[in-house]
Amino acid sequence: MSGHSKWNNIKRKKEKTDGAKAAIFTKMAREIAVAVKEGGGPDPANNGKLRDVIAKAKANNVPNDNIARAVKKASDDDKTNYESILYEGYGPSGVAVMVETLTDNRNRTASNVRHAFDKYGASLGTTGCVSFLFTKKGVLVIEAEGRDEDAVMEDCFDVGAEDFEVSEEFMQITTDPANLHDVREALEAKGYNFISADVQYLPSTTVALSAEDDLKRMGQLLDFLEEDEDVQNFWHNLENEEDLDR
């Protein structure tokens, strides 16, 4: 993936659209509910999965009151069950797209995702059709301003990070997905705050779009996915995301 596109993608996630900001509270509440039920209860001190989700919520600027309400609701015998479903498909001109959802209504979610792909010149595929083009990694991003690159890199490798990359604005740390929790907590103990820290699918190859219509439709597809409350995350292998008409 080209460096410029990757950093542009981080900036886009940081500067979410208004619709995406409105949806993020619902998305995070769902992740908190799953973490409480599957991770061992409502106490983050005893539930590492919940600690990770709370850290992610804070990185997404979810207020502490909202986090507390979500934890309480999940621990008050909430009967809602959420299912994680991963969709794979092709955007305009064959851009590979992966969509991670968390839903209490499989039919609604499948219909919405399929509608988005159909509407914006994309097509859903079968399981495995594009996932082989991605590698699953733990990814942490911090602000580069005011940081000494060599010192940060040393701290990252000291706590078990696999890779370290830097731009003018951001520093990205990559880990084995199984080590994301430990690396994040070790770096937090060293005083680091994160723009994001979660498991992602990183593309091994990329494609570029040049046609104006393709760029417009790809931008519309990503905006739709960003604002859909059932969609927790999505990834693609578009190289020139900075050229999208959004």
C-alpha cells in the first residue's frame, strides 16, 4: 500500500463525516456489549477484552458517560445478541473490499450491505474471494507531533511490536493480532495515547482508480459503510484514496 494513501486513510478515519460520528456511539456500544458478555463481565480490571474496547471507544472520542451506560446496559441482563459477520467483495473496477459487521439482525445487515455494493458499482463476493489479498494485523496509530522517532521506535520494539512506520503527522505500529492487547497496554504505561488501536486487514497488493465515475462511486460506497451502524469496520486495497470524490 502506498505510504501516501495509507496516511490519507488514517486522516480520513480521524476526521469522520458527521454521519459517521453519529453512528460511532452505536457501534462502540455494541462492541462493549459483546465484550462484557464474552470477555468475563463488566469490570475492565478483570476483562481484558472490555479494556481493549473501552480504549478503542475513548480513541473514537466516545464520552465516559456513554461508555459507562453501555457497560451497565450490557451487564443488566441485556438479551440482545450480536453476531459478527465478515463480507467480501469488489468495489468499482475490482477494488478489493472487506466489511466487518456486528448485528442483531443478519437479514437487515446483509440487505443493507448488498444494497450499498449494488448502488455504487460494486459487487459482493463469496467468502475468501478477496481476503487472501490482506494480512490480519494489530495496528496502533499515534500522533507524530512532538515525538522523537528513534525513541518511539525503540519503545515499540521493546514491547514486542513487529513493525514501525512514520509520516509527518502519524506513527503506525504493527503487531501480531494476538499481541495487540499487550503492546497497547505496555505503550500506555509509557505514556502513549492512541488515535486508534485495533485489529485490521492490511492489503498486500493495491490498485489505483483513474476514472472519475469510479472514484466518485468508491467514495460514496465508503461513506455509506462508515455511516451504517451495523458496519464496525471496513478495509480496501485502493492505492489512491486521496483522489476520491467525497
